[in-house]
Amino acid sequence: MANKAYKFRIYPDDEQKILFARTFGCVRMVYNHWLDRKIRQYEKNKTNVTYTACAKEMAELKKTEEYAFLKEVDSVSLQQSLRHLDTAFKNFFRQPKTGFPRFKSKKRNKNSYSTVCINDNIAIFNGYLKLPKIGQVRLKQHRPVPDGYRLKSVTVSQTSGGKYYASILFEYENQVQEKEMQSFLGLDFSMHGLYCDSNGNEAAYPGYYRKAEKQLAREQRRLSKMQRGSNNRSKQRIRVAKLHEKVSGQRKDFLHKQSRKIANDYDCVCIEDLDMKAMSQALNFGKSVSDNGWGMFTTFLKYKLEEQGKKLVKVDRFFASSQTCSVCSYKNTKTKNLALRAWECPQCGTHHDRDVNAAVNIRNEGMRLVIV
Ligand SMILES: [Zn+2]
């Protein structure tokens, strides 16, 4: 059995928004209440209050008049909150580096809650997501859920820009037939585009981010000048968050489309095993490396290939893809100079575009690794 999560945008009506807000609040309250309870007991006698004990106490608390409001929200979401708290505690004692669990605040923490599917109380149908105590919420399903997928759990969250999402976890029988590798594509990472492929095509990366970045920077400056705690400032904060979400949404959309096309057209895609963190530090490219979304793109590409029994192959990062002639294997050290965009092989005379030649080498190296 394997798990897979799908994230869909959801559109609650006004009444459902109120119910969501109430659930977010109750989940947070439960977390904080028992975090406090755990801290006090730990200080007293160095013992932990177990999940079972917390759940029992919660059941009792719900019977009191003061806490009767807890009965209005999805009870499983409250139990999940206690489970998350339990995990945070256990993680801390196992690995103190993770930090002591902190109280959740409305400001600092994202609004979210998780719930588990029991007896089909959660389901997707006809563009709606059925949730306990909430009812049917309109859902934008950008891709179909394959047959045989069983819904396990849902996490509902609200972004700071005010959008709602449902991240839905499915369980399925993992038996993809491995495909015979017949068509290969090499991709050479490119800083300003996204990549150049072994057929000489470039990903027409739209650079949304840079264009909108100026606007974002302007709005951010405006925000920083506004008086703390003022009404205008909180309005501006939402404007900035929305702009941010729009930009990253567009980029993600582009990366999904591009990876889908490649995963459908080829059996095996070969890339260089790049260490993006080291690269942006060493070369001080900073923004453009993290911006162009290569990491996200290769993640998308990998699962889109694998769900069809296809492969993403990573070629050793020290494999000299740009210095070797892809026709005769002559090694041209002059190409170490990044400014050299094209070159002629002194041995076989082939004229090379630097990036296409590198992509062809990456493809050939990947082929060599796959076809044994
Ligand atoms: Zn050559």
C-alpha cells in the first residue's frame, strides 16, 4: 500500500467559512489547553500526560457547560489536535533539537485542522468535498483521483491571503508496471530559463516572479512604513500575502504543465544531480536559483513519471556534461568558461551549442546507467 496527497482549492460559502473559523479556533484551543496541562505535570513530577489520558479529559470537558462549544465542531479534528501535540512532545524528547512545543497563536500559526475519514464521512463527488459538521464544500478538482484510491484523511487550511485548501491523503495498491525504456530526454539546468533539453528546446520559463517581484517589493516597502497595529497595515499585509500567493501559484502551475508534458512524452528523463543550496551559495546567484523552481519541477517530474512506470535518472554531478563533445567524447576544457555559449569540437568538427551539448551528454549518461 502507498499513500498520495492531493491538494485542492476549496470554496466555502459564508456559513462554512464561519464553521471553519470555529474549527480552527477550537483545534488551537485544545492544543494549547493540553500543552499547558502537559507542561505543568512535567514540571511537577517529570511525567507525560498520554494521548489516551488527554482524550479522556477532553471527553469530560465537553460535558461541562463552559466547554460545550467544543461539541459543535468535528470531534475527530480535536482528537487529531491532541495527536499532533503528542507527536510534538515525543519528537522533542527524542530529539531536543526540534525545540519544545510552542503554544499556537492566531497570528503566528497558519489556520488549519486535520480530520480522518471514518465510514465514508468524507468524500469527493460532483465537484464537492463532503466534510463532517461542515457539509458539502465546493472544490476545484484540477485532476481526477484514480480508481481504487481510498480517502484516508484531510487537512483543511487557510492561507494568510484568505484562500482555503484541502490536502487530501489517499491510500492505494502500489503496483505500477515498469515500462520498457525506449524514449530518453536529457535536461540541462539553466539559470535564467529552467532547462535546455537534448533536442535543443528550452523551457519557456515566463519569469512571472521577477516581473511581479518589483510590485511585491514596492508593496512590501509600503507595508514596512505603515504604523504597527494600524488598520491600514493589516490591510496591506493581506495585499502582500495575496500577491505572494498569486506569483507562486502561477509558477507552480507552469511547472505542473511543463512536467506533465515531458512525463507523457518520454519514458526516461535524465538530469544532473545538482546541489541547489551549495550552488546558490558558491556562485552567489541567490534569488534566481531559488526562484526558478528547479527543485519543485524535478519533484513533480519524478512522481509524474513514476506513476506511469517511467523513470527520472540523476547523473553524477561531477560528470563533465558541458566539457565533453557529445559526438566524439573529446574533452574541451575551454568550455569551463561559462561565457562561451557555442564551440566547435577540435577533434570531430561538430558545432555545439553549449547547453544542448550538455543536455545530450546528460541523456547519454542516463541511458548508459539505465540500459545495462
Ligand atoms: Zn567531437
